[in-house]
Amino acid sequence: MIDLVKPVLGFNELFSIGFNYVKEKYKFYERGHLEHSISMGPQTVETPFISLIEKRKLEASMILCIETPCYISGFGGFNIKDMILVTEDGCEVLTPLTPHYK
């Protein structure tokens, strides 16, 4: 999913890529958004959220948290997160110690 991040890719397109990948592996997966922008204020996240209803496009200089949270009722859950900077021709991973799952 990270490999596909680049300017002009729609937030909704990125959501579909990530959501469909997880849904293929775990058929009960449901999620309204997968990623979010990073806040400069007291809150930890801000819009735009990468979701099916978000029509905006990625732009160079945006910083995003790419995550695919998974919560299993009665069991627990986990989040795998990577911070990325959208560049002119792709993206740069800002969390190099996080393992990357493709």
C-alpha cells in the first residue's frame, strides 16, 4: 500500500487498496477509514481521513499515518502504523524502524 502512495492518487483510491487487501485476508473486516493526517494542534489526528467518501487527492508535502487497524470482537486488536511524507514522485517513510508489510 505504501509503495502506491503518490500525488494525484485519491484518498478514496488509497482506502480501497488497503481495505480490499485486508478484507481478502479477513472476511469480517470492517473499517470506515484506514489512515489520517497528522495534527499540528493538541489533537492527534486531523482531516482529511483516508476513507471511501474522501474525494481529495494526495499532494506533495502531506504527512500521513498509514494504518490498517484490526479489531476482533471478543479477542482484541492491533494497529500497524507508518508515518509517510508524500513527495513529488512517491513517498518517503518517516518511521524506518517499523517493519513494512506489503
